[in-house]
Amino acid sequence: MEFFRRPTSFPFMHTRRVWYGLSLLLVLISVVSLATRGLNFGVDFTGGVTVQASFPGPANRDAVGAALARAGYSEAQVTMFGSANVISIRLPPTKLTTEEVGNRIDQVLLSVDKGVQIQQVQNIGPQVGGELEKSALQAIIATLLLIFGYIAIRFHTWRLSLGAILAVLHDPILVLGAFSITRTTFDLTVVAAMLAVIGYSLNDTVVVFDRIRERFHVTRRLEPMVVLDQSINQTLSRTIMTKVVTLLVVVALYVLGGPVLKGFSLALIIGIVAGTYSSIYISSAAALDCGLRAEHLMPAATKRPADDLP
């Protein structure tokens, strides 16, 4: 099954420097925003208080949010928890004890429904948030190192590894920049989405790299730029169909999933779009500009001197 009726022949590599400039601009905007505005960290990272409450019937999340805002808790995050009758409320850090917070929230919720019951009040300290931030950073660094080693071993050259790493860095930076600019809450679900974006982007990149290796084995006399253009065009239909189908699901999550899935689905949407672009104009183009040639993709045992004639 093909997305295009006829084989495409887009000259991707001829315009790569234009796209380099666009990527550099987007990355700079993201870095500047992160440096000046930072991220709107959720309770997972900053610490705070979580309150779990049970209603006798289906909870009205909007009414609870409005009541909390009137009581001075405008930054409270209200999400459904397990069933339609149970809600979870996340509050920013406070100097009050958990008992005092529970009593205040109980009074607020009683104004919404007289049958409400507070089930649990839990304080998440900033130390826990700091440990989570450190663990998330370590997970991302470990992922990047493993990706570099995997690509280098599989394709026998560091040039493709470098291209893959640049693409893998490019996509999360754009996601972080978007979250910084829009002030969308950044929590552990977003970290999970970013790791998924890295894996998804890498999968698309490896598909393109596999086709590049195949084309080099078949047409060693062609210029590397021509081989890369042919490889990308031959995988273009698969890439577009895969990403469009995935985006349909993720957009549905963003629209219908509620606040608890907003950050997760937004990170995936940005990452999928950026990953499609980076697998063409970052990973492959960077390998080309590093001098990628056919002999770089063959194991040492199969390489022969150019003048080794039968």
C-alpha cells in the first residue's frame, strides 16, 4: 500500500541547509524560552499536596474546579481518579499541614456536594520532586548513549549515529520549548511521552537508514546525495501513513482525554511531527555532511580495495 500513486523524487538533500536554518531557529527559540521562562513543573517535580475525595455520585469536575478557584486555589488541578465518583486534587506547595489542607478542601467540596468524603491527603515534598527530576534526566541521557552505540554497531559507522543523536536531541528540545512557551504543566506523564517520542523518532530514522544501506549496496557508483534522496523517497509513503494514523489516535486523546492526558498527548503530537521532519532533514542530512559513503556501511570483512578486480 502506497500513499502516493506514483514514485516520488523530491530533492530533499538539495534543500537541507534551508531546513538546517529552520531547525536552528526553532531550537534557539526553545532554548531561550527554557532559559528565561523555564517549565511549568507539576506537583510531581515541585512538591505539593494531593487530595483524593469520593462523591456519592458522579463527580462534577468543572464545579469542583470553580469552587476551588473561588476559595483561592486557582492553580489546583482536578482529575478523575479511577472512577467517575473519585477525584484527585493537586495543590501547589503550602506551609499548612496536611490536616489543615484536608479540612479546608473538605469545606470547599461540601459546598459542591454534601455527601463528599475526603479519602486521602498526601504531602509530596520537594526532595521527592528533585529525585524524580534527576531520575528523568538520567533516563534521557542513558537513552541517548544507548542509541548512539546501537546505531554505530548496526550500521558500522559513527556518521549515522551522529545524525540519529542530533535528530533525537532535536525533537525533545522542541517539545520542551513548546511546553515552556505555552506554560503547559510538565509532569511525569510528559517525561514518559518524551521517551516515547525518542523511541518513535528513532524507529523512523532506522527505517530510513536501512533503506540507505540497501541502496548503497545496490548502487555504489551513485553520488551519496542521490542515494539518500532515493532512500527517503522510497520510504516516504510508509512514513506518512504511519504518522498520520498515529496522529489520529493522539489527537483524539488530546481532544477527548481530559486534562490528565493533555500534556502527554500534546508532547506526542509535537514529537511525532518533529520526528517525521528530523528523520529526513536532520539525521540523514547530517550523515551526508559528515561524508557518508557506501564503504562506511559495510563490515570491514566485506570491504575490498577499489582496484581489486576479479
